[in-house]
Amino acid sequence: MMDSKKNRRFYFIGLATLFLLILLDQLTKFAAVQFLKGNSSISILPGILELYYLENHGAAWGILENARYFFLFAAVILVGVLFYYYRRIPTEKHWNFCRFLMIMLASGAIGNAIDRFWHGYVIDFLYVSIIDFPVFNVADCYVTLSIFLFFVYYRKEVGTWIRSDS
């Protein structure tokens, strides 16, 4: 478990990183509103990637449409759980990447929660047209990449600090 006096830098660096990732997400969404809303899509890589403005009232593929308060509640719970476990990550340097992934996941949850709170929907704007994937945003990338990388990188070790906390 992290000693709060000894490891305040983990909290400071973590909060600064969280803030910067959320800021990046919100700035890209602001740009999407300014440059894409009401306009046709912009092809970045023809036939592969487009910028396309979408107001998403649900999750991917339209599931749980108009479940704004469910998603807000889920984000609060997720961030609380992440904070709880962030404080319990071993202090060895090897676990710094795990810290970053937890911050990344929290940033994605908070970034989309901000949209749901202020707008009632999430602003999506990235469209992978080659596979007709649902339109998504930077916060969605944070969530997806952090979960994927967490299980790839820590698949054998993650249980050690979770079990030791019991």
C-alpha cells in the first residue's frame, strides 16, 4: 500500500496526468463542435479514417440510449474504485505503467461523464470507415487502450496486489 507522506509525488503526477488527459479529450471535442458540427465528414485517410460529428446519447452501437444518469453513476463508481486501487498499487517502479493505465481509464470515464453532465450526450467524432466501426472519441480511446494494455501487460501479476489487499 502507498504511504501517503512518502509517495505524494505519485498523487501529484497522477492528478496532473489526469487533468492533462481530460483537457486533451475536452479540447478535441470542442474542436469537433467548432469545425465538424453541421458540416460533412472530413476524410483523414481516405476509406479508412474520417472525422464525423455525432451526438451519442448511448454507448457504442447505440446500446443504453438515453441512459444518461446510469452512465454518470457508473463513471463515479468506476473512478472511486480506481482511486481506491490506485492507492494500493505497489510502489515499485515496475507498477508505474499500471498507475498510468488507471489514470488513463479514469480520464476516459471522466471525459465522457463531463459531456453527459453538460450536454446530455457524448460528443463523438472519430470514424473508422474501413470497418464501419461506431463513431468514438479520445476518451473512448483512453478507456479501450487502458483496459487492453492493462490485461496484456499485467495479465500474470495483477492478482498479486489485489489479493494481498484482502
